[in-house]
Amino acid sequence: MQPVFKIKTMENHKSLCPINLALEVFGDKWSLIIIRDMMFEKKRHFRELLQSDEKIASNILTDRLAMLEREGIITKESDPEHKQKIIYSLTLKGIDILPVIIAMGSWSLKYQPVDPEKGKHAQQLAEGGFELQEAIKMGLAEKHLK
């Protein structure tokens, strides 16, 4: 897939360096934790996302969900089964973050004191290669994209 280049202006960014632009979206731990939970824990409601091991505060979750929606990483819609609930879904842009998350998990397995039980999934993802990543992306697309 060819990269999509959008014309960006300096007025909204510190620099147009690709790393800086990614960090402006994912430079805090919570954004990637939310995406991780949506991808691997199948969490799609606010209360589910509040219940991560990392204990995100509700005001931070609200802020990050709004930012991820503005950035086109997630969408939200009313839950047809419960009108007072919102369902969050990953967009294609959000699903395409999968290789980044896998690479971060692989790095942690190599250099950090990972809990062996929690590291099993990261190990499987790292060893599964491109084919596994593509299969996961297809599954996420079926679940999240309308």
C-alpha cells in the first residue's frame, strides 16, 4: 500500500517531521493503551475501557477518546442495544497502528521485565509475522468498519 501524503501546515504542528506528527497523536501512554484494549481485549464501551490494568482516570479517557476521534483513529455511534451507551470503533487509520503496537511489544519483550503470562500474546504476535498481522487486521476490519 502506498503511503498517503496529506498537505499539513506548520500552524497546527511543532514540526512536520513524521515522528513528531505521530507523537502528537500517540505521545502519551493512554492513547495506545486505549487502542490496544480495543484491538486485543475487544473493549468498545467507555466503562470497559475504564477497566484496564493501568487504571485510566475517567476524565483522561474522555479526553483521549475525543482526541482519537478528532484524529480519525476511532469513531463513535449509539449502541443499538442500549441507547445511553456509545460504541467506539477503530477506523482503518486506527487498525493500521497494529504493526506499531506489535513492534512496541516486541521491544518490551527484549528489554523490559515483562510479566510472562502477559507477554505470551506479544510473543505470539512478534513470531506470527506479516501474515498474522494481516489476518488480525482483517478481523478488526470485519468487527469495526461498517
